[in-house]
Amino acid sequence: MKIEQLSLARQLDLVFKELDHELSGLDSGVVFVQIRNNVIGKFGIRHNPITGRDGQMEIEDGGLNDTQRTSFRAMALETLKFKRNWTHGEIAYDFTVRQGMILVDATMESNYNMASLMIRYPRTNTYNKDSGMESTS
């Protein structure tokens, strides 16, 4: 089976399964998925795993527990309901844990290509005699 044959929701589910171990060591960051033709290509996590306090650099302790990771995955899948009419772009899931609860903000970015529009809407003379905008020189 090819990745193009999987629904976007199934692809996103696979992304979260792949990132599960990494998320278990993080309590904040941004999970991103880049989409082209409704296929997830590049994905990953942006985060700062090393924090500086009192002149010392330390690796963050903790991370998302099983319940938080399951909730995160469910919320991410739910956001796909808000994706409308675009096939290229990026979805970024900004997550953090506050008082033991995971908070997720999703940002959707749609991308369009002007070359695609030129194929769909071929160039026409926009200043023809019928438009009333012909040159008066």
C-alpha cells in the first residue's frame, strides 16, 4: 500500500505513533506536519530540550504520560475537521503541560502555487475592447 492511498487522518495517526517515544520525554514543543497533495511528507518536533537556570544547562525532566499523549493525538485528529479545500500546507500543534493537563493550539497554514493557477486560469487579454479598459493613446 502506498502512502497516497491512506487518508490524512490515518497518516497523522502514524505520525503520532512514530513520535510517541520522543513525546514521552517532552512536556512542551511544536509537532509539525508538512502536507503536499494531501500526503504528509516531512514531520517532526520543534523543542528546546535543554534549559538554562542559574548558569547551569540541564536537560528537561518529565514528558507527556500515556494519557496526555493519547489526548494529544485525539486533539490533533480532531483538528483535521477544520481543514478546508486546501491540499498543500503545514499544520503545527503547539503543546504544553499545565497543572498536569496537556494544552494544544493548532495552526493551519495553506500553501498555493501561482503556476497551478496559471494552468487552471489561462492567461487572457484582460484589456480587450469589450472590457472598456482599452488604451486611449
